[in-house]
Amino acid sequence: MPLSCNTATSPSSSSQPQVMETNGTRCGEQILSYGRVEKVLIGGVLTMLTLSTICGNLLVVISVCFVKKLRQPSNYLIVSLALADLSVALAVMPFVSITDLIGGQWIFGQFFCNVFIAMDVMCCTASIMTLCVISIDRYLGITKPLTYPVRQNGCCMAKMILSVWLLSASITLPPLFGWAQNVNDGRVCLISQDFGYTVYSTAVAFYIPMSVMLIMYYRIYRAAKLSAAKHTITGFPREGEHRPSESGETGTLKLQREVEEECSSRVSRLLKSTEHHQRRKRKNQSIFKREQKAAATLGIVVGAFTFCWLPFFLVSTARPFVCGVECSCVPLWLERTLLWLGYANSLINPFIYAFFNRDLRTTYSNLLRCRYRNINRKLSAAGMHEALKLVEKPDTDA
């Protein structure tokens, strides 16, 4: 993820601490040395993580791009998230895997070190910030269902996505233009440990997005809770009810016709009121279910995101204040474990959204079984079946 840390020494690593000269300072580093079996196991696990991340996010991109029903503005953000996570898997994970397997030494040169750090920071930050924007999008869709979809068009979504990527790229620029130089001596590839840059980058890349996501989740949860309290609807509107008329004074045909017309009018109003009540009840149930689903989805997304990235960013924020600005004193095994835990968030994102999105699940299933034909027709039929169930259910409950 952003702020990736590749500390190293010579290739002849041993189990004893070795001393490394870095920009005039001496930094003690515990070098990890793996046997052949350990390298095979670690390499296999890291390769599986990388390939699974690539496949999962490719499924998202292919599904939304080629299935007509999924090509709607609300899913553009999910595609942007998948592209960010896919970029992490293609441009970052392979180089981190190789570096880890050879004991931590950076072997790809000084120039590519800066390119690698820039890609790492930009892609991971774009993934995190897209999750933040998705939480805002879901919140507005729940709290402003009548006005928000009007603004939720393709152009608006494209501007939001472009803003996310530009802001993510802005974090990578300072080390490339003189402020906060990366630590890079041919053996070590470490993002700048400058105090100001560390605070700025971690705040923009993680702490601010996480705070926004937590606030959005709380508000959606509160809206769902209030909706649940109001969900029970008692009785029909009483304006259509009528009292028995005090007729019988006269048996004339004219009065009888007037009474019949009045009764017919009142019955018609009562039927219309009942029909209106049923439609309102179905609408309330639909909103209630949507709020519950949004709260559950966002809760799992926020929980997974916090679990994966919070430990890494806590260490990254504290590192320059504890170790100084020119090296890292954090144990290498701890850094790499927390870094890969953060990368795992790019793996689980596609499966979280698929779990709560029936159309994505159906599309995944058809694509994985090579059933490309009639996917749109199947999704339309499933959607119509679901709509009929919602219409029939209130009638059975009545």
C-alpha cells in the first residue's frame, strides 16, 4: 500500500542482525533468511493472493462493462475501485513479492524505486478514497432517494472518479519534486520518512477517508434503525370511513337513488384510499429493505477496510517519530505482514460487493461457468421475479 517500506541489506542475509549504512547513518536491521521450503510456501501464498486479486477485480470490470443492466452510473465507482485494486495487483504486488523472497533487498534500481513508490501510493490511495466516495454515494442514495438519482448521472460520476485519482496522484508528487525525498541508495527502497510528509500523506490517504466512512456508516445505520421503528403501519386512513345514514324517513325513489349514489361514492373513496395505502406500504418496505442492505454492506466494507489498513498506518505514522527520518527500525517481518494485510483489502472488495448484489453474483456465476449468452435476459427475468415478490407479499400479509 501507500507508504510501502522496502528495507534491505546485502543478499547474503543471515539470522544475525546486520548493520546497514544509509545516507550517513547506521541503521540496525533484522534480516529475514528463508530456507528453500519457506520460500516455496511464502512464494505460493503471495502468488495466490496476487492472482486471486487480479481475477476478482477483473470479474468486476468485465461484468459492469459487458452486462447492460450493470452499466449504470452507480456502478462506475465500483469499477473505479476494481481498477485501483487491479493496479495494485499488477503493478505493486509482484515486485513486493520478489523483494520479500530475497530477504528485502531492492534489486530493481534507483529510478524504478521512485516509480514503484509512486504507483504503490497512488493505486492504494485511490482504492481507499473510492471506498470513501462509495460510502457517501450510498448515504445520499438512502437519505435523498428522490433528489439524488437526478444528479447521479454518468458525467457526475466521471468527475467524482477523476477527482479521486487526481487527489491520489497528488500524494505521490512531493517526493518526485524535491519535498520529502524517498530513501533510495540502490539497496533500499523506502518512502520518505519526513515528518510533515508522513502526517500529510497518512491523513489524506487513510485517516480522513476512514473518518468519513465511519460517519456515513453511523448515519445510514441510524436511518435504518429509525425506519425499522416506523415500519409497522397501523390501520387505514380514516377519511374514507362513513357512518350509517339515518334514512328511512321516506321511501321515495329519489331519496333511494341519492343514498345509493352517496354509498357508491364513499365506497369508491374507501377503495382508492386502501389502494393508496397498499402502494405506500410497499414503498416503505422497499425503502426499509434498501436501508437495511446499505447499512449491512457498508458495515462490512468499513470493518474489513479498518481491519486491513489500520495497523499498517498506525505503524507508518509512528515510524519516523520513533526511528528517525533516514531509516526504519521496525522489524522487517512486522512491516511486511502489515503491508500484505493491507493489500488483502484489494482482494476482498470484489467479493463483499458481490455478496450483497444479486446481479453481480449472477453475472460472476455465468462468467465463471462460461455461460456468456443471455446474461442480460437472465438478469431481467430475475429482477422481474423479485419485483413480483415485493408486490405480492403485502397482499398476503394484509
